[in-house]
Amino acid sequence: MVDSKNQIAALNEELIPIKEERNNLNEEAKKWANKRNSLNEKVRNTRKDASAIKERRDAINKQVHDLKNLRNQVNAKGKEKRIKMSELHEKIDELNENRPNGNLRQVARQIKEIDWEIQTNSLPVKEEHELINQVRQLEIQLLAQKRIKKVKDKIFELGTEQRSYGNEAKTVHEKLSELAEQSQKLHTQMVGALEKAREFQEGANEAHKKHIEARQQAQQKHEKCVELIEKIKSIQQELKETTEKKQAVRQGELKQELEERALTKLKSGEKLLWEEFQFLAEKGLL
């Protein structure tokens, strides 16, 4: 019995530090689980931020795309005006072949003066005929001059439109460049957020790994505790059964002694004690 009690004491002494280690490991597992959960929450929030930044960037990229198309359209219209202006300059070169000396007003004045001379003076037929031919030539030149002026006016109009398209294209390009810069900044922010999310995820994975390791170690300690407790219960059960057996033997011995003493008294005519009387009565010996 002494050995059994010593075994129980030794097992309890062995059990105490293992329980403490198990509890400490469970606390450590809980700590890593909390850290993992916190990092996973940061991962979710950071990815959410990255997604919001991406939406803003994509919206700006859509604007950039639209502005590029608009700029191309404006540049195309400007190019169209420049081509027409070039064609008109070529036409001016052609018209300049019949261009009169002097400007439009001078030619018109010359025609007016010759007409006045023909109408107001009595001229010889030959001289009048020469003046009429001269007027016809001047009128041809005047018509060419008017055509040149009309073409120049059109070139001026086209030039005004071309400059307007140029200014519009410049404005669109400046806005496009501004938005492209914003898009690049947002892209950089998004990449940075995703990089943070990746770092948080790596930390969460590492914390989860340590959580699992601590739980496994705690489980091993727990299993050892269960093993020791089972051993203690087994020894205690054996000790209990041994004690009960000894008590049963002792009870039998006491009853035997009681029976012998009571019978001896009965035979010798001595007075029985109540306990002795009751015992012999139950045994049917009275």
C-alpha cells in the first residue's frame, strides 16, 4: 500500500509540470490564433482598399482612353484643315499666273477709269477697241484677283479652325497627361496596398503555422496528462480494492471472534451482550 501511495505521489509530481506546459502551450496557441485573426482582418481591409483604389484607377483610365480618342479626332480634324489649306495654297499659285499687277482696288479703279474715258470721250474706233480689250484683260485679272481673295479668305477661315482644333487638342492633351499622372499614382498606391496585403498574409500564415504547432504540442502534453491520470486512477482503484479486501477479511475475522466468544459464553451460562445475542439470533444459533 505504501508503494502504491508513493507511485501516486510520484505520478502527481510528474503530472503537475506537464499540465503547466500544456496550459502554457494552449495560451501560446491562443496568442498565435489572435495574431493570425488580426492579420487576416488587415489582409481583408487592405485588399478592400486596393480594390477601391483599382476602381478609381480604372475609372480614370477610362477617361484617359476617351480623351485619347477625342484628341485623335481633334488632331484628325486639324490635319484635315491643314490638307485643305495646302490644297488652297496650290490653287493660289495657279491663280497667281493671271494675277494683275497691283491690288484688287487698283485694278477696279483702272477699269472704272477706262470705262469713264470710253463713255465720255469720242475716240477713234481703233483706240476705243484697244481700250475695250484692255478692260476685258483687266476684268479677267480682276476676276482672278477676286478668286485669289476668296481662296485667301477660305485659307484664313481654315487657319482659324485649325488653330482652334490645335488649342482644343492641347487642352485635351494637358487634361490627358494630368489624368495619366493621377492613374499612375493610384496604380502605385494599389501595388503598395497589395504588397502590404501580401506581407500581412505571410504573417498570418506564419502565425497560423505556429498556432498549429503549439496546439499539437499541447495535445501531446494533454495526452501525456491523460495517460498519467489513468495510471493514477488505476493505482487508486487497485488500492481501493486491496483496502476493501482487507476490510472484508478483517470483518470476517471479527465476526468469527464474536461468534466464538458468544458461543463460549452461552455454553458457560454467562450473560450475553446485546451485540452477541443479536449476532447469534441472526445466525440461528439460539
